[in-house]
Amino acid sequence: MRDYDEVLRRNKAFINMEPVDRPFLGIHVGSEMPLEMKNAGKDKLYLLKSDTRNIDFGTPENVYNELKKLRNLHEEFPGIIMYRGGSEKEENVQAFERYYRELLVYE
């Protein structure tokens, strides 16, 4: 029972944006994302999934704008691990792959 209580405490702390001592956090892509990350700290790893709505219903420009925003965020928080959500619109899937390499792959 002690482990469950600890998980619950940490989740409540994160929801309330209190700093927590854990190395890895999943963050929902959205307007509060930078604030959540700033509160958690730069020494964390962040798992981010792209906004499925951009891939399934948006345009290649929407995909580019999202990845550009994440690229700028990555400059401040280098511990971002990202993956693509959605798969309905082939042109956006291809745009994601192209812009991901262009903006987020460092050679």
C-alpha cells in the first residue's frame, strides 16, 4: 500500500504543479506544457507525443508549426523525447517525418 500512496502523492503534486523528485515525466502537448516543464525542472526527461489533431485533421503547415514550437522548447529543455501521434492523413505523416528531421535531428 505504501507504493500506491507514494504514486498518488507524486501525481497530485505534479497536477498541482509542485516540484517532484522523479527523473521522467509525460507531458500533454498544449498551452500549459512550458509552465509544467518549468515547474518540474530542466533536469528531467520529457516524453511528448505530437498533437494527433494536427496529423489527422490539420495541414502540413500545422505540423511544421507544432514541431517548430517544440524545437524552440527543446533549446531550453534538452531532455525531450518525442513521438508522433495520429496517422490518418498521409501528407501530414510525411510532413512530420520531413520536419522532424529538419528541426529536431542534430547531425
